[in-house]
Amino acid sequence: MMQNHARITAVAVIVVAYTAGCFGPAAPEPMATPTLDLRPVIEAAVATAFAPTPPPTPDVQSMVKASVDATLATATTPAPTYTPRPTPTPRSIYDPVPIPTIPPAPITVSTRIPPIPPITRVIIVQPPQARVTVLPTPTPVLPRPLQTVECGPNCTSDYEPVWGRVEWISAPTVSKNGVIELVARLDEDLDMGALGTVDGGKLSVTDSDSNLYGTIVAPSIPGRHWVPQPGLWIAEQFDYVANTLRVRAQIDPAAATHPGLRLCLWSGRSEGENSLLDCVRVQEP
């Protein structure tokens, strides 16, 4: 169709050109030329323009290739399968849950709040801590026991009586400094002898194992003095009045911590020897 239009256009151009040449302005009379017959030319051009266009030569190779591709595509494409439509599940019918009725909100009546008193801040200033110096703990010193003594020439021994003949008004006590004090009442028939002499009454310091640690004697009397010796302690007070004996004597301070300390009272010499009246435990501090 496009080719027919092109041909018609070309013929129209030729006719217009011819007409323009024929009907243009008159020119000076040319020389006589032979007359040209254009009819056959125009008829030939029109016939050529309206001649049928021969069909194009078909491309056999392209047609074969397209047929093969269509066949392969048909073979590889899976056939559509039929999927049944699922049966709709029936919805269960249930009783609607009743909506609880909300009670009306209580009306709050505002009350006047008393003013809050101002808070007083109390600042406590801690005093500076004193520096503590830790001293090493001293090694405890074990108490020193009393030292035993041997009986001298005037030392006698006797058995402790079953029934004591002494009433201890104030039992023997020893202080931390080793001061012994006591008050005792004796039977009327007892004889303490000449106090302050070897033949007079005295007190012996011993223990439950009958170890002798010393002897407490009365102060010296005019004309007679005690010979100093280990374990001999001269009393500051050794009074025997109305059958009552009061004694105060400074002995070894080790007696204050000596375990099982005892004090025994001896009468004056009777028939050449002293007799043991009673033994009692000494109260330590």
C-alpha cells in the first residue's frame, strides 16, 4: 500500500511539472522544434505505478525454527491440574457473653489538706576518730608458786584432828600483796604458850599435799628474837586475848595465786611438843 502511494505521488509530480511547462509565461518565440508526444510516457508511468507488487519470497528457515520452538514449548509446559475448591468450614454459633454493667464511679469529695510543716535538716557532724594504736599483746606471765621449805630443828609434825577445836570467826584470807588475816576462837582449855617464843603457838602455811611453805610466828618479845630463815614470817599482829586469836602477817605475795593453799593452827608446847589444832583452806582474791 505504501508503495502505491509513492507511485501515485511520483506521477502527480510529473504531471504538474508538465503542466507548469506548458502553461508558464510566454517567452520569446523560440525556434521551431518538433512536437513531442507525451501521452505514451504518461500512460507507461501510470501503468507502472498501478502494477501489482509481487509477493515477497517467504523465509522457509525462520518458519521452520518458529514451528520447532512452539512444539518444544508445548511439550515442556505441564498440563494444568485441577484443584478442588475447599469446603467452607461452618462457623459455630455461641451465646454472646453478657457485658457486665459498670457501677457508677463514686463521687470523691475533696477535703482540705493541712499544710506540711517545713522539714528541718539536722546535720550531724561526726567528730574525727581518734587514731588507735594497736599494741602487741604481752605474753602472759604465769604466777610464781610458793617455794617449799624443810622443817628445821624445832619443826614438829602431827595428825590433823578429826574434830576441830577452833571456831573460825573470820576464815583466813590472803590479799593480792600476800597479807594474811584471820580471827579464831579457841577452847578454854587450850594453851597457846608464850607467844613470840619457840615454845609459843604458831601458824603453818601448807597445802592439801602437806607441803610446807613457811611458818607465821608472833612478834619477838624483849630479850628474845627470831633468827631469820627461809619460810619464817613474823606477824605484825598476833594477839590472843580471852580465847580469841587475831593474826595479821605479810608473807610471800605468791601465796595469792598458789593453788590449794591451807593454813594450820598449832598450840604452844605441851609436854615438850606443839599440837595441831585445825587446818582450813585460805580464801584467795
